[in-house]
Amino acid sequence: MDLELAPRLNLITGDNGLGKSFLLDVAWWALTRKWPQDLNENLTSGYAARPINVREKATIEFSVDTKTRRVSYESSYAPSDHSWLGKAGRPMNSGLVIYALADGGFAVWDSARNYWKKKGNRDVQDRLPAFVFSSRDVWDGLSVAAAGKMVKVCNGLIADWASWIRENNERSELMARVIEVLSDTDSEDSTDILRPGTGFARLSVSDARDIPTVRMGYGQDVPILYASRGVRRMTALAYMLAWAISEHRVASRLIGEEASSRIVMLFDEAEAHLHPRWQRVVVPSILHVAKAISDAPSVSIQLIAATHSPLVLASLEPLFDVGKDAWFDIDLDQSTVRLRRRDYLPDIKQHLCGISERRMVHLDH
């Protein structure tokens, strides 16, 4: 497969089992040099790519635009080492990389916190190679082994959000703003927009945690853990964006560097658990949210999203720019999986209906 990504928006569609998630995993690996599952065994996705026949040569070749230049190289699979080989040294400085996995987990690579150095012929892991969260870690916090001990690198959504609300700090405002942007359906009815509730909730007499609440469209404050899967998915996405960007700002100040002006966002199954109204806004909202909350004067975001939803694809019609965006479709052609860059037609909804109709006729036959 050859995948020439566009600089802003890249949408990948196709049937189940043809490799959409595989392409996102490879993109993450090319940017960070680590597979997500290798860094957190509690994930149910993000496994390392393996060739079908190890006796045949298998390669991954990629190019990455870094802060100063374009870096390209080819990595070959070494069966004896059960790993992919490449140039020695640290990964490229590609800014901030955020990967929303299909199983609800997240992976974050930050040039200010995960950019390790090289000593001789060995990579010295003086910083963590990445922050990889299972779906539970997003809510309860992430602890990892570092320097011979377990270190809490993230407090998790429940504790962090509650702390931010109490302190009424810039992160609280950031979280509220991201939630509102992600859930804004741009309709006359504003009841779909999520907002933080006015207080906290306790789930039981045995649970001492103060649980943040969200104000639902019908006016009631609901503990976030009792909200629907769709609401929790949007809230988790908002938290990981707010956490990753705000922590990147702090780390950049600590090491005396400017915050990165580049964010790469990988998003698998963008429509999962979302009502059709939110499916129509989630990808355009992500494109806008990074610029809305970043301090960088000229921040750019490159989004690579995989989806099964015609609504997600059709939602891009008002903003799709052939000079900045691309649509790729994976299909089965006589037992061979093929990746094609497709033309984004002016009336994409009519085109999608035609595809659905042809596939239904095929199933009837």
C-alpha cells in the first residue's frame, strides 16, 4: 500500500478487516517508534504489525516532516528479533501526537516529554517513550515504571477535572471550552451542547471521590460516570486533548522551549457510540478545537481518521479542500486489498447513497 497523506484532513473508509486501524497504527509507529500495545498491555488494540510470511522481505517506508526538515527511511522486519529495524537514535521531532484508539484508549507522544537522546549506539530512555492509556486509565489515571519505581504520570479524568473545577483555573476553562466545541451540532437547538455541571456527585457511601457532572440538554446535572457511552466518549476526547496540550505547554516552559506549532491527531472509529447529530460534527470540531485552545500563533493540525459512517464523510462537504484534504478508501479487489485515493464529489451524500444501494443489491443477489 502507498499512502500519500494530505497536510490537513485525511479520511480512511472501508469494510471491516481490511486495514484501517492497521494504517493508523503504522502512522503512530512511524512518528514515535513504538507500538501502543508494547507500552500498555491492557490495550485491546494497537498491536505491533507482523508480516504474514516471515520468510519474505517485509518493509515499512515512510517520510515525516519534522520541526526543521523531512526525514525518510525504510524499516525492515527482522524475524529473529521479532521487531522492525531502523536507524539508531531518537524518533523525529513531530510535535504533539494524539491517538484515539477504537477501544477507548489513547496514546500521546510529546516532543517536550518523550524525546529521548542517543548515547553511543544505544537509545538512552531518560524520558518515557510515550504515554499510552487504556480506556480505564483515561478515567482513573496512568502509572508507569520509571527509574525503578512506579510514577503517576496522569491523575485521570475524574481526579483532574474535579481538581481543575475546584481551582477554577485555566485548565477548567480549557476543558469546558473543548467539551462545548466538540458537542456543538451547529443547530438552532442548543440542548445538544455539553457543559460542565454546577457541582459534584458521590456515587456511594463507600466511594470518597467527588465525581464531576455534565449538564444535559434536558437541564439535569448527571455524574459523568452515569452518562451515556456517547457522552463519555466525547468527554474523554475533550479531556485527553486538554490534558495533552496543557501538559505540553508546561513541559515546554520547563525545558525552555516554545510550544510546538504542530499537532498530529489519529482517530479510529470516529463515530463509535455517537448519535447521528454528533457524528456530523465530531471530525470538523477536532479540526477547529486545536487552534481554538493552542497558544501557538500558527498552529497546524493534521488529522487522520478512520470511519465506517457515511454521516462522518458527508459532514466534511462544507469544508473539504482538495489542496489540503484527502479521502482514501480500502476495498477488496479479487481477494486483494487495495487502497485508493478517491475524488471527493461535490454532492457526496448522493454518491454515498449510490454506494449503499449497490452494496445492498449485491447482498440481495
